[in-house]
Amino acid sequence: MKKTVSLNREENPLYHDTLTLLKKYRDVVWSLELSVQRVRRKFHIEYGSSIEDFLESIYLAGVDFEESGIAEHAQSIERSHKMLKLVDSSLELLRQKHKNGETYYWILYYSFFSPQKYRNAEEIIDQLRPHILDISYPTFYRHRKDAIDALSSILWGYSSRDSVNLLQEFFPEKP
């Protein structure tokens, strides 16, 4: 007989992956902004113009950026940008489609996505009050965990354990 080990969400590795990703989101956005500015400056110094002005002519002329390192840096920026877009679109999907989407959106926004990082839960709850009436500390923390779980499901997909639990809700086993 197999023993099933149930993990609570804090022990679930997908929860930790999502929480880690969310905690690093602002830093990645900032780093990406700086990288884009560096590439633009380097391009301007080396080629005497903005990237936007000469992008079409560069492709037509077949200019090679390999020696300058711009191509590799640009590819890295592109990968980071795609990752951020995936996170952003997942957050928007959560907001639009989840039954608690609007609540979860604002909690995640002020906790992890807003440009301003708030010092503590009290500051975040103050920001949430126009969007969520009568939110207490326990409610905030409970909803934040649920929001991270929901976003995790969008980002990484439902695990088989989640699918089994969902099926059991719809088709409970007979005693």
C-alpha cells in the first residue's frame, strides 16, 4: 500500500518557484531597463545613430554585430523580455478569468509588481483599501497565498495532484 504525502502550499516546490520569481520581478524589470539603455548607448557610440532609426537598413545591409557583443546582449534582453511578458500575461489572465481575479490581481500587484516596493504588509494593505474593502492582515496573507497558488497554476500548469483533487470535487468517491 502506497503512502501518499500531502504537501501544503508552503512545501510545494511550484509555490516556491513562483514566490521566488515574484520576489525578483522588480529587480529583473530594473535590470532589463538598464540593459536596454546600455545597448542603445553602445549602438549610438559605435554606429552614430539610434537603433530605431537604422533598424530596417541594418537588416537590409546585413550588418554583423557579433564582434561588438551587441547581438548576444540583445538576445539576452529578448529572453528576459519574453519571460516578463509571460508573467505579465499570466497575471492579466488571472485578473480576467479567475473567480477572485480582481482581488488577487491587486494583492499581487502591490506585493510584487508595482514599481514602488512597499516596506511591509501594512503599507500594502493601505494601498489595497480602495480596491478591497475591509481587508485584514490574516485575510491579506491568506489571499496572497491563494493568489500565488493561482498564478503558479497559470505559469506552470496544473500538477497531477491538483487535477486529481479537482476531479474528486466533481466526482467524489462513493463510501
